[in-house]
Amino acid sequence: MNKRKVFEQRLKSLQNMEEIAVQKQHLKAKLTARERLNILFDEGSFFELSTFVEPAKSIKKTQNAYGDGVVVGRGLVQGRSVFAYAQDFTVMGGSLGYAHGMKIAKVQEMALKFGSPCVGLIDSGGARIQEGINSLSAYARIFKNNVQSSGIIPQISVILGPAAGGAVYSPAMTDFVIMTNKTSYMFVTGPDVVKEVLNQDITMDELGGGNVHAEKSGVAHFVFEDEEHAIIQVRKLLSYLPLNNFDALPVSTDVDFNEDRQEYLNKIVPDDPNRPYDMKEIINTLVDNNSFLEIHEKFAQNIVVGFARLEGKTIGIVANQPKAMAGTLDINASIKGARFVRFCDAFNIPLLVLEDVPGFLPGVDQEHTGIIRNGSKLLYAFCEATVPRITIITRKAYGGAFVVMNSLGIGGDFNFAWPTAEIAVMGPAGAIKIVNRAELAAATDREKLEKELIEKYKEEIANPFKAEELGMIDDVIMPSETRRILVTAFDILSNKQYSQPERKHGNIPL
């Protein structure tokens, strides 16, 4: 047969497959693999690889499946090179056979070799049962590639359908997981197994839907109502990130900020130390306008993490949130913060820490579920980080939490405090009840004495000027001057050179 004819036949077959895919996916209000890639990449920039790969011979007999259920290749996102794969659920439920898995492995390895991010658009029923352990072997290679690429190139997973069983571990090892509400699911064991083993009735969405993983498990960093917005978010996220761990951070030329709002910072922290305020207001006032991209917004809301721009340059932000649990650090907040700090450190993204923390969350549940081990993850992450690190103490900085939140003692480069800061082993009310126990017990007017002792404690011990005298912070600054000082301080630190002692790797308390 004429080779040109063979090619034309295969191309026609591929076009027919795409037409069928469009019909099937659109009926479910979903997009096809190629439609998804068209949203991800700049128009006309996608270069497809391994287009006519076929499944195993045993499958080929019953399935016309050029590409074996996955589209892979390289394209441009805002003019920068990105590799991607998109699984096609209309071909054998997007199941991963050997050829399918090797295509994904190939694009992962090319992304690593050429120093470009790798994006997975996942819509798969998991391992292809008909191919047996060949399918599992392909998964093993993918998992290994995830680990090999970690900290070298950004890896992003977008869940646009099911991801079940062992298939969830590849996205779990990537840097960011994006899901859609009602149409994407992640779980190790599905509802049928839960019913059989535990006799519990639960839907797929209740077990492993987007909102569950965004709010409860913390597996999903973002969740959106539809596929298009989820994929557009990938483009936005990539705009903050370097292509690899040696690449320079992208710089935006669109620099604008609320100069008139800087004075507002002088009065944003309430006089009452028990009254909450929104740390996100401070963040959005300090950084370039509309540049704050929050990560893990719905999970562990007592800590806020995300990317922003300062004078057009990417920074990472870690901030206690007084509006949620008074900004205390608990297990989930510690894990969330640690993960983000380690990502920023791996990709040379400077860190800004905004601190208002009364301590670690007390309680039997926290102690018994490992606050010691999990809280130390955030401490370990900051101690390990070598990127420029600046802390602004806006109000409370008490006890061990003060140390953990990027203090000078653990390697923070600059620590500044607002005049509203209280820096001490513990809060005034609790401290005087211990230190002045006998005096209070003997007082004729306990309430009056308590107030006097609290004010004395604030003035003599918790005062930020006392911390500066002792070298615990670098300076006390006016809130309205914070942005200007940050710009200068990060500029000073731009050529920071520091490396950890040579070793295979540390042993973070997992």
C-alpha cells in the first residue's frame, strides 16, 4: 500500500476519533483532550508528539485507538516553553496502558531534559486491566519521573475527570493540583469499596470531589466550576514561576500599586489585641495591584500562602490570618506553610512572612494527632530555606511560634516589627497569671492589679523596642513605610549567596 495513502487513512481515522470525542465529551459538559490543550497553549504553538502510537496488540484488535488515549507534546504559554499531556477519556476510559504510559513518561523526561514545566491534564479510569502489570510498570516510571523532576521543573496536575487508585499518586507528587467542582474526583478507593468494607454509602463527589480536597484533605490547591477556568488558572500560575530551578523569575512590566492606601496600614491593626482583622487586606495593599494569587485558599485558612509581585518581581507570601482561629498554627496550617516554603526555596522565589501568631493551637486532639511532629515541618522548612526571607511582625509574636515564623534565629534575613507588635514568650494576660500569681492572689482589687500588670508587661517585656534592643528584630517601622522598606530589603538580598552543608538530603519530620 502506498505510504502516503496509509498516512492519509490514519489521519482520517484520527479526525473521526476526535469528532466522536467531541460528541461524547460535550454531552457531559466536558472538553476533549485537544480542546483542553488549545486553551492551555498559545494559539498555534502546540507541537504534538507520538500521534499515531497504538495500544497493545491484544487491545488493537478490538479498538481503533491511535494515540492510545493520551495526547502529548510541547507548546508555548505566554511565549515560554511548556510540555503537557492530556488524557482522552473517550478512548477506553482514558485508561493507562503501556504505550499510553510511555507517552506520558516521554514528555516528562523531555520536560526535565529541556528545563520546562510539565502539565498533566488528567481524565482517566486508572490502570488498564487488560494489560495487566505492563500498565503498572508504566505507572512506576511516571512516579519515578515525578520524583526526579521535583524541585527542578514546576509540575502541575489538572484533574478533569476521575483519578482513582494508584493513579492519584502522580498528581499528589506534583507541585500544584487543580480540580473542578462536580466533574473531577480523586480517591484511592472508590465508593463501592467503601460500601463493601465499611458499609458506608457515599457519593463520588462526597468522597473525593474538588471541594472535599480543597477544604478538607488539602490535596487540591485550587478548585473551579468549569474546565476552562481551571486550565486558564494554569496559565496564570505559570506566569509567576521560573521555567526551572536555574531560570530567572519572570518580571512583569505592569507595575502599579495603591500608594494612597499605604497610610491605611497605620490604622489597620486594632488596638484591642483580641479583635481580628483581615491579613489579606495588608497583603493586597503592600503588593502590586491585583497580583496576589492565593494558593490553598480554602484549606487551613488560619495561614495564608500565595504568590504576588513587588515592583513586578515574583515573591512568595506566608502570613498568619487573625480572622481564622486567631491566626494560631495547627497541624494543617503547619503542613500547608511548610509545603509552600519548600516550593519557593526550590525555585528561588524570595519569601515575605507577615506575622501575627499567638502560638500553636492547644488541645488534646492536636497533641494526639501530632502537632509536635507536624508543627516542626514548618520550622524545618524555614531553617532549610536559603532564599531571601523577610518577616514583618504586625501584632502578636508569641513563644515558639515567633521562632518558627522565620525569626532571625533560624536564618531570616530581615525581621521588622510594626509599633503594634507584641513579642514575648507568651501573651500578657497569661504571663502575669504565672509570674505574678502570688501578688494577684493577695490583691484586694484583683481586676485593677491585673490591668496594671498587663500594661507593665506590654511596656517592659513585650514592647517591640525591647526586642530590637536585644537584637531579636532589625527595626521598628511605620506600617505605611513597609512597602518601600520591602522593595529596598529585597533589592539588598537579590545577590544573596548561601548554601547548606553538603549532604545527600536532610530528614524532614514527615
